[in-house]
Amino acid sequence: MCIMAFRHPYIPMTPDTEREMLESMGLKTFDDLLVNIPEKFRLRRPLDIPHAHTEYEVVARLRELASKNSPALNAKVFLGAGASLHYIPATVTALAERSEFVTSYTSYQPEISQGMLQTLFEYQSMLAELLGVGVVNSSMYDMATSLGEAARMTARVKKKRTRFLVPDTINPTHLRVLRTFTEPIGVKVDTILHEPGSGGMSLADLDSKLGEDVAGVYVENPSYLGFLEPQVDRIAETVHNAGALLVAGVDVLSLGLLRPPGEYGADIVIAEGQPLGNPVSFGGPLLGVFGCRDDRKLIYQMPGRLVGMTTTKEEPLERGFVLTLSAREQHIRREKATSNICSNQALMAVRAAVYLATMGPEGLRELATTIGYKSNYAARRLNEIDGVTAPAIGTAIWRDFVVSFENVSAKGVHEDLLQRGIHGGKVLTDDFPEFGESMLFSVTEIHSKQDIDSLVEAVDEIVQRRGA
């Protein structure tokens, strides 16, 4: 049977084309091409495809389907764990979705890409100032790939060193991506234990594992579990005394309150840029922030692209923007290339630039303070419930925090919250069994006091009923 018996005016495949293709393979019919597929697996009835609809009918159907979803910004979602919910000012979407910016490809031709290049230059500049480092690239896929590239970069800078140390409280997904990046180049990833009370990196365990074979050490502040690392200065000193590089993972929004990583000696800095004006969008695309201190040995080993600004030599001076560092070697050196990051989420970086410009220094400080107050209030209220401990690890927290439950399962609490129209935190029981029955909650500026109190009341009722 001919699959294209009907000659569609807009589909280039015609019966003549099909016949020619079959003849070139020495076949007569389309069924001859499927001879290796058993008859019982072949579909012999027409596909159940609806007939054509008008645009109005399609939109109505999509609205009907969308109405089954619960919008995340209704403030009943307390899920974070790497992608958090924040309010996005209208200016971000209005400006970033202009046709000049909506491109998926790299600005290889500066003559026709000055607007995009300047925007990325501003993105780099603002983030470098926030992170307290000399250089930020533009940009990586997400924080996980930023971490993988950072580890590989430490091994290139610290030649013949083949180990990379990370805290055992790291995001499990990031750890898997990291090992995927480092295994092919022979770099081993080891974890450092945390202090039971503060959650911070154990200096004793760090000392025992540091050696001449360690290229870099990764520290997070705030950590994936939300607590603040209390000993960043001592960690930096210890790492540098061992001749290794310090890689810091941070939350950019927290820097409205916290010290930038450049101030406590981070050589390489990474972050997740999704909170900077990018929607969660069911998990992506995300935005990997990557920067380093102003050292040529580091800059020349950076992955990705750097946008630079230049001027004409003679008056009147005119500015121009170009890709200052954009090694095309990945196209020819393959696995031996510095990095295989090529086209990236440039639109996500544009949104981040517009977001930072919209918020400004005072706006970021106010936002970070608001998140700090609300998350600590939520943790304190939850901790008042019998059988609940919050935060279950760490004392100082920002946005995210671990909540542990006695005598009830975290999964059960989570399911009961869903029945009440509340999405709780991420269940940690499998990833971090040492914390017992626990969840990772995230509280941001979108949650009001009433929203938090409603969550606490629901958790209290669920825990008391399930624990009875």
C-alpha cells in the first residue's frame, strides 16, 4: 500500500518520490521495507487522529487542558531544590522577548549582532560585580554543567592533579553530572563530610583528604540544603595552602545580603541563573553562571565565550562589541577541546541582564532581605509543631531549609499536602537518608505570611493525624 496515495499540496513526498526511493533499495512496496517487523506489531487500522480544527477550536481546547493545571505563582508551591519560584517583573518579558533578542544561536558575526553582544557584555559586567570576581562568561547551560566545567578547568590549571573534592550535602543531580564530566579525563570526585550541627564542611575531613593530587575543592554558600556555610574563610585558606583552587557555588539573589565569593578567595564561581527573571518552565531551560578571578592562567582556561568591548583608534571614538574569547576548537578538537559548550541559553542570559538592571542594587538587597525573613519565619513556625524539626540541618538559612518529621513519613505528608492544594518541598528521604524522614522547603518573596501560616496549619494537622 502506498503511504502517500493522496497528493498533499504542502508535503513534498509524492507517490513518484516514494516509488523512486523504493526502487533505489530494490523494493517494490512500502511493506517490503517493513519485512523485519513482525506482523503482530504492525498497525493495520487508521490512526485515531482528530479531523482539522479551526484556530478558535484549538485555542479553546488548549485552554480547557491548561485549566487542569494549578499555576505555581498561586503561592501554594514550596518546592525549590535547584529551580525556585520568584516574581518576574513585566519589563523582563517585555524587553527580552523582542525579536532582536529571540535567537538560539551564537553571535559569531559582530557586524550584525551589536545589540545582542552589548546586552551579554552588560550581563557579564553586572554578574562580575555581584560575584566579586574579574571575569564572567556568557554563559553555561545550568549550574550542573558549570560545576562540571569548573572541575575540568581546575585540572587543566593544576596539571597532574587528578582529584576534586565536594561537600556531601551537594545536589545529587549536580554530583551525577559532575562525575559524568570528570570521568573521561581521569579526575576522581570525592565527598567531604559535613558537621552534624551546622551542616558546614568538616575541616578535619577536608584536611585529611587534601593532598598534592587535589586540583580543586567545591564549597556552596548557601548550600543546596539552604544552610549558610559558616567557615568559608578558613576553607579558602586551607584549600589555597594545599595549592588547590577554590570553586564556590552561590545563589546570586542571596548576594543582596551575603558576602560575594570573590571576597573570601574563590578562584572560580558558579551559580544557577534561573532565579534571575527566568521562569521554572517545568525544569528548564536554565542558566549556568560561570566566572573567575582576574588571572590570565584562569581566564585562558575558561569554557564558553567572553564578550568584550573595544573602541576605534581615532577620534571620535566609537564603541564596538566582539567575542573576545570564543574558542571554536570544539568543532575540530572534539574530546580534546577546552570545552564543548557552544550555542547556549543566550536568551536566558538576556533575561537575567534585564532582570538585574530592573532590580538594581537596592532592589536586590530588599529582595534578599525579604526572602531571608520569610524563610526563617516559616522554619521557626514549622519547628513549633510537635514532631517536626526545622531547620533540621544548619542554624543560619536563606530561602531553602530542611524539615524532618518524627513518626510520620515525609512522602505521606507531601501527599496529604497535595490533597489540600499545597505543593510541599522535595522529599529527601532517598537522597539523604541520614536526615530521616525529611523534605527540603523553599520560601521566596511570592509567599505571604498568610500563605506560610496556611502551610504550617496544614502540616500541623497532617502530622498530628498521621502520628496519632
